Amino acid sequence: MTARNSIRFLRRGEVVELTAVAPIRTVLDYLRLEEGARGTKEGCCEGDCGACTVALGSLKDGRLVYEPVNACILLLGQIDGKELVTVDDLSVSGKLHPIQQALVDHHGSQCGFCTPGFVMSLFPLYQSGAVANRKMVVDQLAGNLCRCTGYRPIVEAALAACTGKPDDAWSEARLEIAQTLAGFDDGTDLFIGDDEEFFAAPAFDEALARLTEKHPDAVILSGATDVGLWITKQLRPIRKIIFLGRMRSLREIVETIDSVRIGAAVTYAEAEPSFAAIDPDLAELLRRIGSKQVRATGTVGGNIANGSPIGDTPPALIALGAGLELRKGRQTRALPIEDFFIAYGKQDRSPGEVVAGVSIPMLKRGEAFRCYKITKRFDQDISSVLGAFKFGIAQGRITEARIAYGGMAATPKRALKTETAVKSLSLDDPAGWAAAADRLAEDFQPIDDHRASAAYRSETARNLLIKALTEMAGEATRNTRITGMREFAHAG
Ligand SMILES: Cc1cc2nc3c(=O)[nH]c(=O)nc-3n(C[C@H](O)[C@H](O)[C@H](O)COP(=O)(O)OP(=O)(O)OC[C@H]3O[C@@H](n4cnc5c(N)ncnc54)[C@H](O)[C@@H]3O)c2cc1C
Ligand code: FES
Ligand code: FES
């Protein structure tokens, strides 16, 4: 089958088709420099401030869904097959959109630089038809910074606008938009450029195998929440990109009684329900990754593949005993996820090899899991320390233990000596726990850096182990946590 040599997306009711697309062109630069749509602002250009937020419409299980994304670190090729909505589109015939009007009515804007981003973060919430409450709004806006208005009037505007009945040009045109997006789904491979410089988005395993064999030097791209910054901040001259977001086989989630397999190109947002089915702490962990914008594009596979010592999912996946699947050309191999992380910046992955998926075993009867992410700022912050614990428990004693930490070593790592010490501890005898926690000093010699001192990391790691034991011994999480309380995990 021949590849398509253009990207297509829906914009203001029209199909836009572009054939000349530089591989590293961002959506923000396309909007501001090519289209001249300058309502979308450039602030940090690294995914942190939300000033550049736009909404993407796509079909998920046949349903039209809108998500906020950071246009500054999103590559133009990534929006193929989607609808792009920006703040410049919202006002129709001079009438402000209900979200814009609510921000005016509630004095939600002063200098206005952040306002387009806030409007576009709220647009998906408005379209979802949810009756918004404060918690939902705060979560929706965690990726948007305002320096002068203050958040109270913005939150009040959001609550006033998102009342459950979208009534705008998009709600009227839902069917038509969904039909156009369905028509985009031609299942073809996409290739723009030539052998020296290209943006490729294969749809099939065979095409991915061919591309990675021919171009092992190409950058593998998933959500671009890291790669986007290589472009905007490090100014890396990337010439070849292979984007995984159109690969059906990498976008699947397969749930069985025993395990969940998450395809590498599944986004954090898409993975959240499956993570929740394993344990409520995993869902809470995903909710704490970045912001809505980051979770709409960033992927579980990217979080593993980049090998960061402070990536959030690897320690939890290690503690759970997950298995990783890698694919090179037509060959696949599997390994325990902890073996993937060799040293700082070094993973067990050769050029052209792709992380294909991760299989996570469900918890069995008698097993308990906890994980905690410690950051300086609650929302949208990277971990200083992350602790994840899976224990087998019988008759009040720990019989099995898998313990992993992020932020304590050059890679996400198991605490093997501590695991041995924890096995056979009694949950009824807290006096015995301290000696086991002391063994952490043999497992880790953490570093000092701008996120946390070595002493802070060591003490926090210890406290997290004691906290996990305390909770597993029966303490209610309303006494141990300020959020993510397991007792209320399903109460919304
Ligand atoms: C504002 C902001 C907030 C963030 N907050 C958090 C946070 O709270 N917690 C956290 O853990 N991370 C956070 N991150 C970092 C980021 O989300 C992760 O590292 C992310 O998982 C990268 O995934 P991606 O799909 O965006 O990967 P990309 O940026 O597309 O790729 C990242 C790296 O992995 C490689 N790669 C990607 N997919 C594959 C694959 N399937 N096979 C082989 N190689 C692959 C790429 O070549 C690249 O080297 C944040 C980032 C931003 C910008
Ligand atoms: S400009 Fe700050 S998130 Fe994009
Ligand atoms: S209104 Fe000035 S930054 Fe928000």
C-alpha cells in the first residue's frame, strides 16, 4: 500500500491538507507564523504555563472527544486526522463563546496573556457536557498559570460556564465533525519528506519495521512531551521522525482477569481507567502526572523509554512486576521492566528498537499495593521521591515484598535489601519496622540536586515505607493523606 504524503486535519469546518511540513514544525509555530492566528500565545515554550493551549477533537471508541494540548511542544504531524480548535475560532459573528463571556462576567482576566490558554483548557470541559464541580475545574486548569488575576474568579467563571449543556457551534455540529473525522481514518501509512528529512507516521507493524530498519537513527516520537523540548529548548537539529501515534497495534489496551497490557502509544489519559482497575493509587499517580495537556499527549511507553530516574510510572510498574515488550524490525523480545533501566541515560534498547507495550499483572488475593509521589508543588511537578510497594500478606505478616523508588538512584530501582528485611515483618508490631527501613541506606545513596537534598530523599524514602506499612496495617488513608484517599476512590 502506498503511503499518504500529506497531513489532514479539520479546522473551522474546513479540511486543511498540508504536503510541505518540516518534521519539527510545532502546532504553535504553524498557527502564529503560517496561519497568522496569533490568539494562541507563546509563554514558556516547554509545556508548563498553558498559554499556548489549543483543543484537539478526535474520535475515541466512535465518540467525539475534545482534549486540551500544549501547542508549543506538539508537532504538526501529530494532529493528522484530528480537529484543531483555537481561541481565534470561538467567537461567532462577534458574540463571545459562553466560556469567554463567563470570564468577562466573573472578572477572570487582567493582562490577558494567560486567558486564551484558560479558555481553551475549559473548552473541552464545556464540550464534555459535565456539570463541573470545583475539583474537576481545578484539575482541568492545573496546567495553566496566571500571574495577575488570581485563580478564584477563573474557577468561578468555569463553574458558571460548564453546567452540563454545551450550546455552541461545536455542539450543533457534533455529528458533522464526527463524520469528517471518521472519513480521515484511511488506515494508510503517512510519510512526508525524503530519506534525508522526514516525518513518518506508520499505521502498520510492517511499515514500522521497514522504517526502523532503514533509519535506525530516526527519533521515535510518541507524545512529544520530552521530544518537543529537545526542539524548543535544546534546539536539536532533528531531521528524521517516526511517530507512533497512528499505530493501531501500539494503541491497544487488552484487559484480562490476570493482567492488563498497555500498548506503548496509549496516552496517560487513555490508560487511567485501566490503571484504576489495578489499584486506586495507580490512578492517583497518573492524575498527578503533569497536567491535562501533558496527559492528553504523553504516553506510558514514552515515560518508560526515556529512562528518567524521576519518571513516575516506572517505579510503580517495577513494584507491580510488570513485563516490557520491545520490538526491533520483525523481532520482539520481553524482559522484566526493572532490567530495562541499566544506568543513567542508558536503557536496554538498541537503535531502531521500539518499546511496544507493558503487561501489568493484576493484584492477587492477599496482595496489597501502595505508591506515593512526593513533589515540591502539588500539581504539575516532577517527583523528588516516588515510592511504590507491593506486599503479599498472610495472617498479619508480610510474606512477599517488591519495593521500588524513583529519585533515589540514577535509574528507577528496586530496594532489594529492604525487601528481604520487610519479608516476615508483622503488621501488628510497628516497633519492628524501623530496622527494616534502616536497610534503605544500603540500597540507595541518593544525590543532592535542585529538587531535593540527599538527606531529604533518604528520610522521605524511609517515611514512605513506614506509611505504606501503616496503611496496610489498617490505618484509614483519611489519616495519612490529603488526597487520593482509597476509602473514597470510587466516590468521584
Ligand atoms: C509540563 C510537563 C510536565 C511533566 N510532568 C511529568 C510528571 O509529572 N511525571 C513524569 O513522569 N513525567 C512528566 N513529564 C515528562 C514526560 O511526560 C514524560 O517523560 C513522558 O512520558 C514522555 O512521553 P512521550 O510520549 O511524550 O514521549 P516523547 O517525548 O515522544 O519521547 C520521549 C523519549 O522516549 C523515546 N520514545 C518514546 N516512545 C517510545 C517508544 N514507544 N519506543 C522507544 N522509544 C520511545 C523518544 O525517542 C524520546 O527519547 C512532564 C513533561 C512536561 C512537558
Ligand atoms: S507556551 Fe507555555 S505551555 Fe506552551
Ligand atoms: S491575566 Fe495576566 S497572567 Fe493571567
